[in-house]
Amino acid sequence: MNSLYALRREICEVGRRTYQQGYVAANDGNISVRMSDDRVLCTPTGVSKGFLSEDMLSICDMDGTQVAGSMKISSEVKMHLEIYKVRADINSVVHAHPPTATGFAVAGIELTQCVLPEVILGLGGIPLAQYGTPGGAEIVEPMLPLVKDYDAILMANHGVVTLGKNVMDAHFKMETVEHFAKIALVAHQLGAVKTLGDKEVGDLVSIRSNYGITDRPSCNLQAPVLGDGGGGKTLPRQEGDKEDLTQRVVEEVLRQLRS
């Protein structure tokens, strides 16, 4: 495990990146690192993640009791603690509100379709957890059945949580989630979301063992466009959108030819 100062510095760096990338606004989001079996380092409440300093971070035990730090620890630290209790292999949790991925969460649409090789290899899929009230135990309860199998989860009407071996790993997974959400949205708007087939997905799953991923679910082959597992809805292909886009392109070309 890295030194305490190094962990503090890494959390501040991820906070800065998260803020600059627009994944959080104002004082939103929280970041934590498991320091030992009974100590967790976490961001404070009421502070922008883009302006953290090492001395602002607080430490709590696995019951949520703050044991060090002058600033009050995040009210959502209990969510992090419950995740750590379920996943002994995880040492960091990042929670943010990346706009596109959170838009999918608000729409009740999960990202479990078999589309991008990078997502299938690294995350498998990104399921949707039902809504839980922030700041208390309720926020994590709908997530617990998914936490044991997934490293990235959409939180209905709220945001995204990612889990990692370290804080940078958790942050990179947040980037992957938002990147996937943007691509999925654009493909849907273009009216042609093409998913990978059984063989292609099987090949990718076989490669996952090279990355040490052997016990995580893959994407949902039964989801033709956007997944329908874990309470999420399917976003159907919209042929009308494709036809409208084609018509608009034709009209613009004709307009330019006439001008």
C-alpha cells in the first residue's frame, strides 16, 4: 500500500481530474481509498473535488466513525464502506455524476449491450441500480446485489459509482463509463446501433483472463441495443431517426446545389 501522503495526493489528483472533466459540479461526488482492513481515507463534505488539498481528507473506521481529519467526512462514506465489505479485492471507490452516463441513469437505461470491445474487456457491462436516498444506508442497498459482480454501476436518478484496485483505476473506469455513454447516445441518434455477435463476444471474454478478469459477467447478448437487465429499460432502434437524418442530409445537399 502506498504511503498516506501518496494516497492523499492521488485522491486530490483524481478529484481535480473529475472536476475538470465535468463529471461533478460544485461540491458533488466523493472519493475514497481503503488504507487497511479497518481504515478508509475519504473526501470531506461540502468541498469541490477540483479544489481539494491533502490536509482536507479525513479517515474513518469501517463503521463510519471519523478517527482523523479536521473536516467532516463525506455523508456518503457509508456507501463506500459497504462496497469495501462486499469486495475485498477493491481498494478505491469513486462516485461522480458524469452528464451523459447520468442521463442514462435518469432515463432508466443501463449500458450492458455488447458494443465496444474495450468495455466488454474491462467492465463487461454497466448495470443500473434502483434509486436510493443519498446520504444514508438506503443509497447502497439497491447496489449491493450488483457490487459483487460489477466494477461500474449506474445509480438511478443520481450518478455513477466505480470500483478499482486503486484510486486511478477507479477513475479510469469512470472515464470509460462516460465515454461509452457518449458513443451509445450518438449511435442511437444516428439510428444504427450494431452490437457484436456471440463469436465476437466469446473471443473477447476469452481474452479477459489475460487481464486477470475471470469472475465478472460479460455484456448482455440478449440486449439488441441497450441492456434490459437489473431493472433497466431497452432503448429501441429508431428507424425514424435514421430516415429523418437522411432526409435532412439530402435537403441540405440540394439546398447547397441550388445556391
